[in-house]
Amino acid sequence: MFFTLHSEHKIGYKKLSDADLGLTKGSSHQTHIGLYERKNMLSFLKNEDTTTAILIYNDYFDVLQCNFERIQNPDGTYRSPKISLGEKDENTVVRKIREFAKLNPKLDYYLVWFALENNELLFWLIDNSSSDYAKLKDFFPTENTVYDTSEIMFAPLIKFIEAKIDELSISLQEDLEIISQTSTKSEKYRALDIEKAQERFKITGRTGEELINEYLEMQKSENLISAFEWVNKSRESGKPFDFVVNPASDEENFIDVKTTQFKFEQPLMFSDGEIDFINSIDETQYSVYRVFSLRENAHKFRKCFECFNYMKNLEAKISNFKTEIQSTSSNVRGIKLAVPPTSLVFKQISSDILLKGVTK
């Protein structure tokens, strides 16, 4: 996954002052949080760079704007970097940190920062009442410094941080999985993040089909079906289904495998071509096999049936939309819709069926 520490192997650790946190009284109006510098840390950033960064605090996890810059010396050279508050309407890392600090101003706050492999910054705000602080202080005996985490003693810390990020970032990963299927542009995610999500989703989709292929092989061996064809076995066929059960018979049925790394409720993506196909056959001939929980050891799927009424309504709305667009001398070149896997769409949804076999 893309939440992996950067190859520069540097982590900064600082106890934040009242000025950093915007808690000073009187004339001090510091508008930034200073960071410490060590050779090659954050060297990929420009001297002034408006970017995005991840902020973690307890169970909070989000991507925010980050105004990064290095302090310029009188001779034109640059020294230690800092991140600034930004304008009032900007949802920045510094502004959010100060919001948290104002909720409990009597606590001590510490900031851990480092780069991820995609060159995105991550800031981890920690207060001295948290279990995270108790864990990290053993690795960071000295405040206000930068540590080189390539040393073997930091290996358990890296695993702890990556597990923490993985746990808190599920909603962002779910969002990226949807974006990866629609080629949607997003100001929140970098192009590299979306590209990697697309690569992961190709693997996810293929794994789901392999699991269902094994399931159908078992069904065939038990004489529950007579035959089936995996249309994408050698290469992606481009057809609006993945398997044909009992092909070229009166009982021919079509299965579309839709796979997610995450929970069953993750939206299903349908193209206008898939919707057209569903409406061209008998309702009893089509089903979606929703494979989910690939992140877990026990992979599962549910059979989803009878979506004719929903898809017929969608087809009519898509047709009307295309007609309206054509009246402007333009054409629609493909539509993708995120559809909830609920009783609103499918009249029948089976209980969980456990899958064994392929894991990636």
C-alpha cells in the first residue's frame, strides 16, 4: 500500500511550544510551526511549496493543505523548514493542530513528522495523556531532533507507525478504490496515489475472479452446475460479465464479479454498457457475486440477484441524459455509476459465503 515511509529514513520529533500551538497570550502572534532539519530530510520539497499532508491525532485522520517553506537567511541561503497557518479560509495542518490544542490547552503536545513513499508529508500530533505517547517516548529519548530510522532499533517503531496509519486510513483507502475505477481527478489525492490505487484495484479484481473460478470449479465437481466459462481467464475480454454458467444452454446464466478489499457495503461500479446488457436479458440470468474483505484472512462473497427494476430505471435516465447532451452537439463517451449493494437495488442478497484459496 502507499502508506509506507519514505526511503530517506528520517523522522522528526518535537515538543510543541505555546507559540507553535497559538496558545501564547500578549504580543506573540506566531503563524507557523518550526520543523527541524537534518541532511536530506524533505529535500524533495521546494523552498516554498503548497502541498497536501496527512494529519493524525488520536482517531482523527485526514488530508489537509500544508503550506511548507524554508526560512531564508540574509545571504539568500535557506535553513530550517516550517509549516504556516495560512489564510482564515484555508483548512491547513497548522490550523487543525491549533484547534485540537485549544480543546485541551493544559496538555503537552508533541509533533512527529516524516515523508511517505509518495512524497506526501505526514504529521502525527500526540499529547502526553495518550497511549501513543507512552509508546513513542521510548524510541525518541531526546525531544526536538530528527532521527535516522534506518537503524535496526527503529524497525518495531516503523511497524507500529505503518499499522497505525493503515488502521486509521481505511475511509481514505475506500475512497481511493472508488476513484481508481472512475478516473476521477481529485485535489485531495496526488496523481501517484490514484495510479497506485488503480494498480491495486486491477490486482483486487483479478483476485476476486480467481476466487470465484475456484468456487465454480467446486460447484462443478459437486454436480451443482454442468459447466462454466471464465471469459477473462487469458485476458480482459471487455464483456459486461465475467463468467457464463452452463454456456450455450437453456439455463445459461451470467455472473459479474465485483470485488473490494473492504466491507460489503462499498459501492458497486456499473458502466452504462453493463446496465444495457442487464436490461437485454432475462432478470433470472444475471447476478453479481460481490467478493469482499480481501484485507482479511477469511475472504467472503454474497450473491446479489434481481436488479431488473432498478437497472431499467437507470437505463431510462441515462438514455434521457445522453439525448439532452446530444442536443448540444456533444456526445457521452461512457458513464460509470456507483451503486449501493442494498435491497434498493437487489431483491435478493445471500448471506456470506466463505472463500478459500487465492490470496494476494
